[in-house]
Amino acid sequence: MDTQTTPTRRGVYILPNLFTTASLFAGFLGILWAAEGRVEMCALAILFSALMDGLDGKVARLTNSASEFGVQFDSLADLVAFGVTPAFMMYSWQLHAYGRLGIAVAFLFAACGALRLARFNISTAVTPKKFFIGLPIPAAGCTLSSLVFFSIYVPETFAAAFPAFCLGITFVLGFLMVSRFRYASFKEYGLIKAHPFSSMVSAILLFVLIISDPKLLGFLVFAGYLISGPVYTLIILPRRHPKLLRDLS
């Protein structure tokens, strides 16, 4: 055994887990801020958690330091940052007006997030990398956080119905997480390699659009992604690959 490489390799494992810890800490801060009524700060904390969640996997792959411990730690951090924190935020912000129903829907979101993570952890070996089965929990949490910023664009005529909309979207997101709908994972880059220039132009245009008005377009981008799963699975997939639809049963 090469004794000189072992300490270095053990030290490298710390790096991706530090990003995971940062994601977990942001989720914890988000709960505290939501309890204080600082909902926008909580929403920002969830988005920051998403950034850290994306970086920990990239760092683990780049440094060849992926481990089973890191996978489990990442799932536990995701449950807090994108399951418990958004659920508590939504209850503190809008769902408390519905009493026990608001508690039930908020808990349903967190519970479905836990079920989604558990199913993902045991199915990674057999699930194609091109798609996620069910809405990923980070996307669900970020959709709710972007809704907080989007709320300033809601017309006053719909203000009375907005709490009901929040109740409904929280319930729907929970259902989508445990559904069999296929969502693009963006882990395979065949299309980008085949069309690098057009892909770069499309990415730049999307970036410019979001930056121009992030509070409005951020929610619309996440809303488009959560709709893409049912559209692809129920409309596009049966036409292209009828046999694959049997996987949904």
C-alpha cells in the first residue's frame, strides 16, 4: 500500500462534504429566518443550498472523492434544505391560514421529499442517467422559494386567491416528487457535444433573460421544468417509445 497517498485521499473527501455541510447550514438558517417572518431570506437560503448541492457533486467527481458516506450525507442535507425548510417556509408564509389542512399539506411536501430521496438512493443503479423518475427535491424546493419572489407580480385582484394557489402548488409538488414522470437530469451532454455553438447561444439567452428579471423569470423557469415531466411522459414519450410507457405502471 502506498502510505503517502492515503492521507491525501482522506483529506480530499472532506472537500465535497464541506459543500454539503454548507447546504445543510443554509437550510437550517432558512428555518430560523422563516420562523422570524423573514421569508425572502429563507427563500434565498434555499437557492444557496441548491448552489452548494450542485457543487458538491461536481467537486466529488472532479477530485475522484465520491463515497457512499457522501451520498447518504447529501440526501440527509437535501431533505432538510429542500424538504423541511420549504415546507416550514410555506406554512409560516401562507399555509397557516388553513390550520390543520395547511399543516397536513406542508408535512406532505416534506414526507414526499423524503420518499423521493429514498427511492432515488436505491434506484440509481437501474435508472438511466438521462432522466430523473419523479421531480427532484431540489427543483421542488427551489420552485417554492422562487414563488416567494414571484408573489410581488400577483395582481391585487388575485391576492385573495393566492393562499389557495400556494396550498395547491405545495400539494402538487409533493405529488410530482413521488410520481413516475420523467424529468431531464442534464447529466448527459450528447446534445451539447453535437451542437456546441447553438447550445452555448441558447444558454446565454436563457441566462440573459433570467438576469433581466430574476424574480419573475426564475419562477417561470422552474414552473416550466415541473410541467415538462408530465408533458414528456404523457405526450412525447408514448409517440417516440410506446414500450417505455409500461415503466410507469
